[in-house]
Amino acid sequence: QVRLVESGGGLVQPGGSLRLSCAASRMFININFYTMEWYRQAPGEQRELVATITGGSTNYIDSVKGRFTISRDSAKNTVYLQMNSLNAEDTAVYYCHARAGAQFYWGQGTQVTVSS
């Protein structure tokens, strides 16, 4: 049964914006009690952690600081990744990840392509 469903990916021009969504199944995951993360994996590259939200804290890798914002809507049990000023290096499959103790879940991924 699917626990995390990502959406919002697509093709965008350099300098453009996208907002990714990660809807969590409330039956299995209450995002308020999980560390929620966005990873990405570019072709031929390892999967890398992009942004994290846990409690009231957020963290980002240096390459996206000031451009990406991770947030959550508890009522919708959904986590977002707002991505601005996108460039070609942001092209990747973006994955939502939820973890709490020994439990963790991955979403199926959503493709983001930045190209003119």
C-alpha cells in the first residue's frame, strides 16, 4: 500500500519555479511525528539529501539554500518543496522520504527537468 505520493514535477525553463508535493497516507504516517525529507537523484549520480524538516527546524544542502523551501501542512498531511531559480543542475528525480526511529518510507519519485 502506498504511503507517500509525490507530485508536481515537470519540465521547466532555467530560472523557473516548481512546487513538489508529498502526500502521506494518514493511516501509516503522521508527518508531525516523522522527519520528512526530499532527496534527488540525477542520472548516473547517487541519491542525495536536499532538504529536511523535523519539528520546527529545516535544513538544506548548500547548493539549494536560498532557492528551495521545505514546508508542511499538517491538516493535509503533506510536505512541500518550493523550488525557485531552477537550473540545469537541479534536473533529477525527486523523492520524498519519511523516517521515525527504525521506520522509513520512500515515495515513487517525480521527475524534474530544467531545460530551455
